Amino acid sequence: MPGSELPQELVDIVINELQNDAAALRACSLVCRSWVPTSQRHLFRYISLAPSYHKRGTHSAFLSKFHALLATSPHLSHNVRTLELDPSRTAEIDIEPFFTHLRRLEEIRIVDFEEAPMFPFERRLPFHSLLTLPNVTRLKIGPGGWYLGDVLPCLRNGGRLKDIAFQDVIFEGYEACATLLRLPEIHLESLRIDRGFVGLLGDLNEIPGMDLRKLKRLEVLMGVRNAQTSVRWRNRFPIGTIQDVLKGIEGTLEHLSLDVFLNEPLHNVVDIARLRSLSIHIRWYVSELSPRIWLDWIIASLRGIKKPSMMEVVNLRITTYADDAVPDFASEWACLDELLARPVMAQLRRVNIVHDSEVAVPDIPTWLCLKKKGVLVNSW
């Protein structure tokens, strides 16, 4: 079709609004030639080779089709920013040359699509060659049955990585390769561990070449089982490990998310006045540990802010699993309301408070001080 009569800038704005609607983007790409580049940019920005994503077929078949498509239309490779694949699956073609065409790839996501028995995946798809691409700075591994011992050797080409995320990564297998592993200098800016084994953070911090001192974002969300274990250990690992990592960060941390109770308030281990966002998930499942212990810890952390804070967002969630009646936290909420509304918290824009319970829905605090200050408060 001839070109659209609308200015291309307006066409691009409309198509950009549809970036998460694949069916609409495909329809737009058929309207006229001038609509194709913007539509293709969004259609090929995220490529998943998961059979579950495509509903039918095998991992190898999708990989072969994608290889054939880029062979006939090589310009499409410049649109690919995120590639999701399962490197433990075998491929029927030599795809290493194909990977080298993804010159603008920024993120690799590794998942275990078929939950197959474990194999060292660096021996299958040449995943390590993807890490040599010049723009790859983000790596997400999981969910899946990956052993850390299988993951680490692939990081030998990860010197450009700035962001690593682990989700449900099994820890066993690290010791077998630790003495053979020598990573390049990897200076991370973001590290996320979601429901990972409790020892993962500590050993990452001790791996030669893995530098966590310049982290801007740290998320340690260990999940119910691991967080419960850490509470019962109290003064032992992994609480000490998280504190060691926080104390080792050289003033660059901006975003912190935790679901584990440390032994001392946060202001003792990190300058929380420099944080832009703070997210704390309190899980109450040990009957002898009242949520008030956690709330007192958070209050002490916020009270420790003595100079103007950069904090813009605070997320606090309390989840109670105990069968006891949910206590009233009115005094704690009032204290938090006053602390967060202080002049030193002038940058604060949004507060999200969630208290979910299997027993009863507690009363919702009013947050009068924050609302008077003009802070957006979501509380339920």
C-alpha cells in the first residue's frame, strides 16, 4: 500500500502504544510500508524460543525457524534486544554464527522450558558466545532446575555484564567447579536473587572477579522457606552475608529489596538516606517472633535518617501465616506516618503498605501526615 497520510511521528506514537499487543503489531505491519519498521521493532524486541510460549512445537524447531527467518531478513536481527532460550536443549543446526548477528542484543534470559534432567548447558547451545556480544549487559537465569555449578563456567565471557538475576537457581554443584573457575572482572550494578538457595549470595560475593562494591540495586527475596530458615538462625548465615555485602557497597546503592530480618537496623549497615527505593516484605510465620520486632526494626532504620534523604518510594508488606489473632499495629503505623513525613524525607513521592493475612484483614491506617504532605499512599 502507499504510505499513510498521517505524519510518521503520529504513526510511531500510535504503534508505540501497542508495543505489548503482538496481534495489533502484526496487523499494523501490514497496513503500509511506512508502518513496518516501527511495528517490527516492537515485534522482534523480545524473542522467546519457549514451546510453552508458542503453544506448539519444540525448542529446536523454533530455533531453526528463527535462524531461517534471520537468514532471509537479516535486518530483523537489529531489533532483537532480549532473547529467552533453554541452552540445555540440543539444536539440529550450527547456530553459533547465527548468534553473532544479534549485535544489538542487550539481555539474555535462561529458563528450563521442559524441566529436563540437568546437563551442563555450556556443552549444548553455545550460550557463552552470546555473552561476548558487545551490548549484552543483563543476564537472567531461571526459573528452572539450573545448578549454579553449571551456570558459573558460562560467565567466563561475561565481563560486560552489569545486571544478573537468579530465580529458583539450585545451589548445589558450585564446589565442583570453584577451583577451576576464574571469572573476568564483572562489576555488577544490579543483583537480584529471587527464591534462591540461602548460600547463593555469599558465594557470589566470594567468587574471584565478582565485584559487588558498586551495586546500585540489590534484591534478596528468598521466599518463605529460606527466609524462615534465616529468621531461626538469627545471628548466622545468611543474615551476616547480606550485612557484609551491604557494608561492602561503596555508597552507590539506590534500590534495596529484602524479605529477611537483619540483626541490626539498616542505617547501621547502609546509608539509607541515599536510597531511592526501599522495599521490605515481612513474613510472620514463627509464633514467638511478633511482627512488632520487624516494625520496630524498620522504625529504627527510618529514624536513623538524619540528613536529607533521596528516597522516593517505600514499599512495606506484612504477610501473616500464624493462626493467632492479628494484632493491632496502630501505634507503629502512626510512628511510621510521622517518620516518613519528616522534612528530611522531602523527596518521598509514594508509599505502598500491604498487610495480608490468612486470619483476618486488619484495620487500614489513615496516614494523615503523609497525605497532608501530598505523598501518594496506597494502603490495603
